[in-house]
Amino acid sequence: MALSVADVDYLREADLTELTDKAQLTKKSALADAQLAHQLHGDFGRAALELIAARASEKIPSTWFGDSDSVQQATPAPVVAERARRLQGLRVHDVTCSIGAEGAAHQGEWIGSDLDPARLAMAQLNLPGRLLLRADALRPVSRDTVVVADPARRSGGRRIKDTIPPLPDLMAAWAGHEMAIKCAPGIDYSEFDGLVSVSSVAGSVKETCLYTAGFSSGERREAVIHHAEGIDRVTDLEPDDVEVAKPGRFIIDPDGAIVRAGLVRQFAHREGLWMLDERIAHLTGDRIPQGYSGFEVIEQVGVKQLKQALAALDAASVEILVRGVDVDPDALRQKLKLRGSRPLAVVITRIGRSATAMVCNPRQWAEGPLE
């Protein structure tokens, strides 16, 4: 549900303490929560529930104003913080500022604008003292700024023109400005002439940001990986010569940001790993890189022999990873009918023309500070 301007006007003065304390915010409690909200806040009960649910998500500060739509679309805090670091010292105009997450992280001069009056009203409450304007992203209202934009994604669209507004129109409107354009992780960036930065947080790819050429030091693609231990970065300036050879002690499934950015070979070279097949992203080696996870190989079998091999190893459950082979992990897990007592993992991949399965010990992490 999206909040309206009238909702925001009410909520800014409302005391939500009792509703926050008593609402359980579960599917089972939905009816009771709605009745309580109406009892306490009348016609604004639904809006009050929307706000406390947004705050309970922990995706925004507990005192901020937001709704489910704006919170779902908000960029994760580590990615926002890294972008703010990159834009430090620059005058920034966020032309699709929504409720203000980017502005909260940017310490320098920052302007926010949005067409949605309710989002703008929430941003004004979240960022008191900041300059906020109601403006169309395609109608420039600032000069000498770096433009940050987060155009909406069309359902199923992967091309840079499949956004609202289309990226080519956005870039034409702000010609002469450096830009940072936030896009869906799976966007086809092959036609973009600038720096492509793919970010992940805790193993989940969150964003592909397209930076215009002024932000590049020669690199065209980078992966920014946010771990608990810190931030790792892989770029296409690093060497990409790696061997293709038999499995080592561990199988390493590279972070999704590395795969999306097309930097698997660079990561492998840096970490002393090698490839099982030059077309498949699974890597192998005798150690797991710090901050990443891998699977210690027990044995390599054909896919048809997998059920027998797992039964012999007393497998009770398996994490299944698949690349380059048409196998549905959930359907395979049901067919395996495991009845043992030992958790294991299976990496199914293509080596040459053949599908193969590596039966492994459970996923393990190489913890410690990133080098």
C-alpha cells in the first residue's frame, strides 16, 4: 500500500505507541491488527499500520516515514553508503529521491526531487533541512550537479530502455552531467558506455549502477561485494588468465555480483583458483578465499549415480547448486528421497559436454578480514 499526502499529514502528528506495542504484524493477526488500528486511528488506521510495518522491516530507521512500496524499492544501506563515499565532495541531485535514503547517507550538498507528492512529504519529514523539490526527472532543475536516478523497472524488462522513464531519455535530458543510475541487477548493460558497478550484500545481488565515464579510472566493470568482514571489489582491470583443470579440494561458487559483472576469471586469477570449464562460473581450488564460501569435495559422480552416492554417504539433506545443466534443484531434491542423518551439498555443473555432480561437505566460510 502507498501512503497519500493526507495519510502523511495525519501520521506526522499521530501517537502510534499503542498500535506499535500491540499489533503483531503477522498474516494470522491481520484482521485483529486492522480492527485495533481502526479503533485507535479511525479512517487512518490502515495508514498507521502501513507505517509501523515499514518501520518494523528495519529497512528504514525506526523514526522514519515510509510505506511498503517505498521500503521495498529502497536501496540497501551498505550500497547507499558506498555510493555516498564515491560521490563525497560532489554536489548531488537525486532526481527520484523517494523518501530520502540517498540523501541521508550523503554528507555534502544534496538536492532531492520527486514527482510523487506523498513520497516528497515523507522525505521532508525524514530529511529536515534538506532542499527538496517536486519535479519531473526529465526536466532539469539544477546545474553543476551529479545526477542520481532510480528509474522504475518495467516488468520483465532487461534492456536499458525498459525503464520508466527510459534511460536514453533520462541521459539526454541531463546531457553534460555526470550520472549514477540505479538499475535492476539483471539489466543488459552491454550498450552502456561508462562504468558498470554491480553490488551484492550478504551474498544477494542488489543493484547494478551505471556511472558515466567521469567516475571511471579506466575500469569498465566492477563488482562490489559487501561482507560482514568488509567490502571487496573486483574490476576488469585485473588479469583474467586462468587455467581450466580438474577439481581441487574445494568448489567455489563466486558471489553473484562477480558473476553479473562478468568478472569470474579476474576473481579466479586474483585468488589463485581455476575453472572447471571455461564457460561455467564454478571455480575450484585448494583454499576458500577470505570472506567467501565453498564446498569441500568428497567425490565426483555422474548425475544418474547421485542418489546412490548420497545414500551411501548417509545424506539427510543437501544444498544443491546448478550451473550449465537443465536441472531443477527442488525437483531433484524430492527425487533423491534422502533418509540419512548427515547434511551434505551437491554441485551440479557442466564440464566439457558432460554434466557431472560433485558431492561435497556442507558449505563453509573462510572468515576473517578481507585482504
